[in-house]
Amino acid sequence: MGINSVEPSDAELVRRVRTGDTGAYGALVSRYRDRLGRYAVHMIGDREDAEEALQDSFVRAYRSLARCDDPARFGAWLYGILVNRCRTTGARAARRRRTFVHDAQALDLAAHADQADRLDWTDAVDRALARLAPDYREAFLLKHVQDLEYEEIAELTGAGVSALKMRVKRAREQLQKYLREAEHV
Amino acid sequence: MFEREDETVERVIQHLRRPVAIDPGLDARVMREIAQAPPNGRRVKLWPLLAAAAVLATVLVVRPWIWNAATTVDTLQFVLVAPQAASVALVGDFNDWDPARSPMQTAHGVWATVVRLAPGRYRYAFLVNGVEWRADPSAPAAKDDEFGTPSSVVTVGGRGS
């Protein structure tokens, strides 16, 4: 015996927000912050810029909730806003020095004896990712890190599926190349 | 000796999939910011939803006058010919896409409203009958719209609109 806790759906939370329950939006923010935050951090490469982009995307989505035609797909709609926001930020950030984020798990690993190797690997991956063209990085992250289907990515980015597959393929090849180069530095 | 490509990329993917620590204060900042402005949907819902009619849209964005030659603020009149519409609102970056802030007035099916805008580039659209988003067919389409509905662009500040 027990009580089953059922999380309200996105559609239900959007409905509540639209009828004045601002707190329901907090549930949506909690639901998506980590998933979208990971994308923003890896896409932009700078934690502060990424969090600013994420915050701005949540606020813009809230203020434009009337434009979310299908509340059941709020997440996909929000992704689209963040992807665009990251493009804008990325264009600016590309001109600045990138500072890389070591996540909590990586910081935990730093306590271990093999910390140098681990952090070297983290740094190498971040640098390789930063060297990718933004549209390659975007496609690679959405496909392999955010685990979206190509059709979903096409909807978010406006690119065709075949173009996206090409971008992901090139991204994989280039990551391999850049990491090989890093091994020889 | 190198790892095979798939192994290296797979290792990268697993690395990138690990959780990233986001500032726990972000939620509070979002909620504090949105508390200052209710969502548009809340107001839109209260609007009467009348049967959609074919709308003949001829839109003119005119700049009939400038309040003061010394100021850089322009006054723009947005006009939509929509004889069968029950309501039309102008929404855009300049009013947080809030239909309540720029409702358009009608005379014989010609809907109009006047907005004062500082120099800049703005995206906008018309919300017809509270549900139908329409871009301005006589203005450039916004290429960078992230909301998935049609919108247009107007530039204020002497470089054309």
C-alpha cells in the first residue's frame, strides 16, 4: 500500500499558469533547469553566460506563453527559445575567452589521485567542443547529449534532417581529430 | 596508439552527459522576474473567441509624424485591414508580446493603433481574435523568431523600416 505521487504534466502546469497560478511555472522551471542548463553550458562554454541565457529563456517563455500552441509540448517549445538564445550569446561569447565549467562530479573526481588525468580529459573535451563550428556543436549536443531525435532537432533549429546528420557526422570526426591533436601537445 | 573513433566519441558523449551544476538561485531569480509581469496567455484566455473569418490583410506601417524633430522617438501607426475580425491587438518586443497593452481600434474593418518607439529593431505581429498570429505582409519577416509563430520586423531610427 502506498501513495503514488503523480507529477502534473507540462500541459496541466501551463494551464495553471495561464489561469494565474504563477507558482506552477516554478515547477516547470525545476523540471527543465538541469536538462536545459547542461545544454547551455556546453553550447556556450561559459557558466555565467549560460545561466543568463537559461534565465532569460525561462522569462521569455513565461511572458510569451500565449504563443505556445501546444502546451503538451512546452518542453520542445522552451528548447527552441533556448537554442536561439544560445546562438545569440554564442556569437558574442565566441569573441571572448572561454572559461570552462567543471561540473560537480568532475570536482569530486579532483579529490582522487588521478585528478590530473581526469581534469586534462575534461579540459581537452571542452576545448575540442569549443573548436567546433557552432552549428556542428549545436547538432552534436542536441543529438548525443540531449538525446533528441533528428526530427525534433530539425523542428528546433530549422535545419533539414539530412543537413543535421551531416553536421553530427562532421562534429564526431572533428572531435576525434582535435582530441588526437591534444594527445600530442 | 589511438582509440577507435567511436570509442573516443562515445567517451566524450558520456562525459558531456554528466550533470552540470546550475546555480540553485536561478529558480528564484526567474520567479522574481516573472512576478513583475503576468503571462500573456492569462489575458488572452479571457478574450472572446469568435469564429475565425477569412481576413483580408493589408497592413500599412506609416510614420505620419514625429513628435519632435529633436527627439529620436518615432511614432508609428500600425494598420491592419481585417473587416471580419472581432478583435486585433498589436504585439511585439516593445510591449512584451502582451495583447492587452496595444489593442487596436477599428473603423469599418480597418484596425489601427499608434505606438511610440525608441530607435531599435523590433519584432511584432498581429493577434487576430485572440488566437490567430499574423505577420505583417508588407514588412520584412523576422528570421530570428524563436516562438514558432509568424512575425515581422520594423526598424526605428532612420535606417528604414
